[in-house]
Amino acid sequence: MDELRIDTTEVGKLAAQIDHAVEVLPREIRAVVQRGAFNIKRDAQKRIGRGPYLPAYARSISYDSRETPTGAWAEIGPDKDRPQGPLGNILEYGSPGRAPIPHLAPALAAEAPRFEKALEDVVLKALGL
């Protein structure tokens, strides 16, 4: 009778890497999300600028982030409780009598490649790759 042997050493190593990744990734991902949100906020503030009619709007742009069991999220945009914050939708998308001044969407688009690369880097690092 022939004997069959299976070496599961590599599977065990991979399982350990995955266990480590599951432990550290939520906080690492939140750090990436926070950095991305901060970058988007700052870029949007620069894009909208400050003019005679919008002296406080740029300062109303903020972000909030939370860690979840599976990662993190962030909400970025004007705080409607701050001066000129309620103007956000009108400025970004325009109105019947006013052309849009896109600032949030372009800031998000500019940050996307850096954000994706940073996420890839933390995942690979957490997996030890």
C-alpha cells in the first residue's frame, strides 16, 4: 500500500498571515481613510478658495471617520452647522441661476489613486508580502 503525505506548512504560514492581517487591518485602514479624507478636505478647500461672497465656506468643509469591524469610512463635505456650510450643494452642483463650482468631486478624484495605493500597501504589509 502506498502512503500519501501532504505538507501543510505553507498553508499554516498563510493562515497565520491572514490572522495577523485581520487583527491589524481595521486600524491601519482607518489611518489610510483618515489621511485620504484630510487630503480631500484640504484640496476641496483650496479649489473653492475664498472670495468676497464665500469668506467662510472653505472652513465649513470638514470630515468625520469611524473604524468598523471590517475597515473604516469617512464622510467629507461642508458642515451645515458652520457658517456658509449649507451652500455646499449649490456650489458643487449649481442651481438654475448659478453655474456649479465643482470642488469636492475633483478633490475626491485627485485623491483616489493615492488612496488606492495606500490601501494596497497596508494590506500587503499586513499579509507580510
